[in-house]
Amino acid sequence: MKKFLCISLIVILYAILIIYFIFYKSNMNFVLLGNTTIITYKNNEIKEISYINKINKRLDYEEIKMHNGEDFEKYCISFFNFEGLINSKYYKDCYEEVELDSSLAYHGDININVAKNRQTSVMNNSDYTLINQALQTKNISGTASYFNKSTLDIDEDGVNESIYTINNYSNIEDDKFFNYVFLVESNGTIIDINYVQNNEETPGIYERNEFRWAADIDLDNNYEIILSTVKGDDSREEFLFYKYNGTSFNQVLEVE
Ligand SMILES: [Ca+2]
Ligand SMILES: [Ca+2]
């Protein structure tokens, strides 16, 4: 009789654990940025921003909504460990494995808003003039070896702004090694988001920051600017968040 009671108790405990696990799993609200960063929410507020350092079984094979540049689509995600680094696989419609670059996805009912944005890497004359103008404020004459421009309405006033990501990592003597992300308002005003001058003595570990999304990560109905950052070719992709107050950008939402 004792043995029967013991087994029954264990079965009931297991059942409770499984129910709790399923309930907890399906009710977690989180945002994933790339393979590296997870933002969890409680009562529509950010609870934690942290790096994914180990495979979390609660997230493995979860259904997520992945941003495709325009909208969100259904995916499933699975994690694997590759030479000590956590990596992830994405399955479109939870079926077809798809290779993805830097990705933004969410799970749950938080409905992250992402600004529509048009990107180009073709520099026209006015881009060239603006880049020269912006670089002069850093005492750099010349232009950039890499250029990307995103056009979007960051403050949702019906007028578009542009965000430029430029950098220069060529090895010509006396070249400046910089990475610069700035916003240009519709009237041509240039506002810095992030500027780094890299150390020319340490090639290969240049910091490289790039605009990725304007998304309302903290759910306050204003977009944050999200930059991806890597400190060298093999380093982990991390993310920087900035708020725009109409005249300047402030870095916010530190990763713990
Ligand atoms: Ca605007
Ligand atoms: Ca926000």
C-alpha cells in the first residue's frame, strides 16, 4: 500500500511539473535579437535583457514571430552548441530550415512595433555631400569604404529621417579607421548616434556598429534605435539601444 502511495505521489508530482512547464513555456513573453540576446517581459515591462550563454530548454522549438523587413512571420527556433558558442537554427512555418542574418523575433502577446524602413547601399551625390559634412565634424576629410542608408520615420510625424551607417577599414597609409552611425533629419541636420575611432595599431579587432532596426522594445510607443555591434571578426554580436528625444540620442537598456 505504501509503495502504491509513493508511486502515485511521484506520478502526480510529474504531472504537476509537466503542466507547469507547458504553462510557463507558452506564457513567456520575450524578444530575441540574433543568436545572442534575449529580452524577457513581465506585465508588459522589460524584466531582463541578457546574453544567451546556454541552451534554455524552455525556448527550444518554441514558435516565434520573426521580422522579415516588412512584417512578422511564423518560425520555430532551436538552439545548438557549436565550439562553445550558442547558435540557433530557424524554421519557417516551423518546417523549412532557413539561414538568417541578424534577426529580430518575439514570442507571446507583446506585439513589438518595428518601423518600416527602406535601405540602400548605393550612394548618391547628396549622400556623398552629407557624409563629407558629417566626417568634417570628426576632423576627417574624405569618405567611407562602407555605406548603408535606411530611410524611416523615427518619430512618426509623417516626415522621413535617414540613418547612415558608414565605416572605413582599408589599409591605406594615413587612413582613418572609424565607424559612424548618424541620423539626418529632413532639414539636413546631422545628429550623432554612435561614433568610434578604432585603434590603427590593432588590426582585426575593430569595433563595427551598424543600424539594424527602429523598434519599440520597451513598449512605450516610441521606437528605440537598435545597433548591432561586433568587436572583431570572431566576437559575439551584441546590441546597443538608443532613445531619440528630437535633438539627440541616448544609449539605454543595458544588457546584464
Ligand atoms: Ca519623422
Ligand atoms: Ca520604446
